[in-house]
Amino acid sequence: MPDITQLILDDHEWFRRRFAELDDLRAEGAEPTALRAVWRPLADLLDVHAEAEERIFYPQLLRKGENDPEEETLDAIGDHNEIRDGVREADRNPVGSAGWWAGVDSAREANDEHMGEEENEGLPDFRLNAPSGLRESLGRQFTEFKERHPGGRGIEITDKDPEEYVETIEREIHPPSDFSGDVSLGIGGLRGR
């Protein structure tokens, strides 16, 4: 089983190829049917990929990363929101229209930025600091998640507040303790009273 970092990179390459196909179709003045045939699977995987990263990869990056994983995760969740916004913008417009292309271009721009940052920061940090067994286990979870949600079915595709997301995961990593360690009543000794 490939580790999660390889599976994420594989998706990234697939995204690049689909956007390149859309470039070719745009240059050819292709019909909406041809555009839709490329866009719909691309849009769906962008959504599923982001959700899978948010549920499986980024919580572990926050646990294992050592090169400012909080900042990388904040950026990634923000990028995912922008990608989702671009996909939704495209989906609100007729395929092939100016509004549709604006959404596609917006999703692509956000996705390109996200992939570059992730490939140069989060993924190398994780490969250096997470054991191979964990990466393979997460790879299995990542694959299973994508298989359970083809076309985005069964998941709620919503934007997330990046700071709230990171705070929630960090509370799971370091839960607040009800026990402060101080058991003193603060009344001192009673001898001699």
C-alpha cells in the first residue's frame, strides 16, 4: 500500500492532467458535453480529496510535523475553501459560459497554490517525521475514504474556519486537563493552631 504522501501526490498529478485537458478543450472551442465530461470528475475529486486530507492527513501532520505544521494546516484549509468556492462558482453557471470558466480558473488557481505549498512544505515535513507504518496506514484510510465517497457522495462539502479547525485538532492532541496538579487547599499547616 502506498503511503498517504504518495497518494496525495498521485491525485495532484491527476488534477494537473485534467486541468491541462480543459485547456486543450478551451482552445478547441469544445462543446459543453466534452467540457462536462472532464470537469465533473475533476470537480468531484477536488472536493473528496480536500475532505480526505482534512479528516486523515492534516490531523496527523499537526501531530507529527515539526516545520510549523500549524501554519501549513491553516494555509491548506484556507486553500481548500477557495478551491470549493471555485467549484461552486463553476457549478452555478452553464458549462462553457464565461461564469463557468471563471469558476474553473478560480478553482485551478487555488488548487495550484495549494499543491505547491503542500508538496514543498507539508508532505516533506510529514515524510521526515512520521514513521512509514503510519504513512501506510493513513494511505489505506485515504484510499478507503475515496472509495466510500465516489463523486463526493455521502460527505458534506462545506468550508471550514481554518483557525477553528486547527484549534479543534490541537485540543484532541493536547486535551485540557481538569486536574491542575495543585491539590493544596491553600490553608497551610494546622499544627500549632
